[in-house]
Amino acid sequence: MSTTILPENKLHYPVLLKEVLSIISPQSGGTFIDCTFGQGGYSRKLLEYPKVKVIAFDRDQKCKSIAIKFKNKFKDRFEFYNKKFSEIDIVKNDDKIKGIIFDLGFSYNQIKDQSKGLSFNYKGRLNMKMGQNNFSAQDIIKYLSVNELEKIFKYFGEEKYSKLISKKVVNERKFKDLLTEDLVDIINSSKKNFTKKNKSTKVFQALRILVNNEISELILGLTKSCNLISKNGIIAAVTFHSIEDRICKFFFNEISSQRKISRYLPINSIDQISFNLIKKKPIVPTIKEVEENPSSRSAKLRAVKRVSKKKLDTKFIFEKFKYLLEVEKIASKL
């Protein structure tokens, strides 16, 4: 996940909003699930269409006050669950879900909220909890071993200097509880080479992914969505870094592929296709959007359309990304 934000003097808005709306076609109405309600950007736009109902999810408790305002305004056309989107299966198929949207970015307000500790630009205790968490980034830095930290930084942050940073963290924490600014100093001292990105970006990404179980959350959200969406319905996901995009790309490609039931059967003996890709390549922001909101530059939109009611066996994605799920389990002892 990354930030879907604008500079301080501007308001938050969802990345690739026009493109998402074009794909899910809310003009004719229907029920849509906004899996990452946040500031309500997607939900607000969807509810401009009078025949649309929105079911929204967000694990962040601070979103509840915005959701209450939506409920007061839109009544029966809006429903909110202060839950993780991995629990999307609490929604009944009776609603005939026309679209499911995952915007995997964070809002400006979440980044600005120093109590969440998401930004390396602030000082103080590490946190990164988005809601309904069992541990914080502070716990990870304080208690996990060198080898465990190295794996987390390597696989979740794709950090080249994961070993050196981990060693320095474990050494420095002997003398004090490390704060955000201390971790930033450790990272800066470990990475001498020039980089266009802030040197702390990858490590902070890794910590946030682990704290919020983002790998299992995304995989569960996707797998449950594909059996919840109605025929001709759309599942759309906006990703912001290579790991979550890799998961979405693989999953969407797999559920859209024709597969033979057996290698001994004729070539035309294939399982009925469940989904079609909307586009083979991801949709990316326009130059204008990137100029207005530089944080959108890494965004990629992928989407699939359900073309049959055939129920899918989705065990394949758990096997494919087993190595990431194993890294996620490292923090189970915290």
C-alpha cells in the first residue's frame, strides 16, 4: 500500500477514480462494495447515482465518524462495517453485488495522523496500526531477531540492505527503545548510495505490511470476492507497490485462464471460464493526474469480470505466495 494523497492545501481524492467508474459502470445502479472506505471518496461518487447502494468496509475506527454522516445522508443506500475487508464474506449474495473495489492506498489523513506512525517524516513512537491489530511496528523493532528482521525487510520491503539495517537495529536497541527518528537514522547510515526515493521508504513499507497482515488480508479479500461477485460483476483493484500488484496480477490472470480438466481429455474439454480480464495490461494514471497528485505515479488498476457462476477453488494463490505468508507468521509470537 501507498499513499493516495495530495499536498496539504488540497483535498484527498481516490486515485484512478474516473477509470474505476468507467469499468464498473454504476450508471444503471446496483450494489457495490467499497473495501477500503477511508475518506469515502469512491463511495461518495458511487452514491451520486440514485439507484446505487454501497456496502463499505474499513478497519480504521476513525472512519466511523465519516461513515455515520454517509448513513444519515443516504439512509438505506449505504451500509458500513468497521471490519477488515478479509471479512467481506459477511455480505450475503442476496445483494447481487455488481462491483467490488479495492483501493490499496492510504489517505492523506491517515498519513498525517501522527498517532498511526505511518510516516518517516514524523518523530516519536513507531506504530503503523490501521485498526484491529495485535502488535505494532514498535514491537517488531524491539523484540524480533536479526534474522527475522532481515526477512521482513527483504521480502516485504524488497530492501537491498536488509541484513545491515537489521544488525544495526538489534545493536542500537540494546541502549534504548528506538523511535521513528532513530530508525530513520539507522537506515540512512546503512544506505550510502543516492536514491530518488526516501531511503526509509522500503523498510517502513515492510513494517506496515507486517503490522497490518497486508499479504493475507489481500489474498483473503480477493479469494472471497471472486465467489461473492454476481455474474457480469466487476472486481477492481488499485495497487501501489510491486508486491500487492504481483498478487493481484497473478490472481486475476489465473482465474481468467482456461484450464483443461485432465491432460488425457480432448483439448476442448476445459473447465468453464469464470472470469475475463478487462485489460491484459494495468491501467495507470494520466500525466495530468500524476502532476496533480505525485503519489499516484505508482498506481496500477487491474480488473476482472465474472462471466459464469462457477465456484472457484482458490487454493492456488495460497500456494503461490506461501513464502510471503510464512514471513507474515514471523510476528505471531508478538
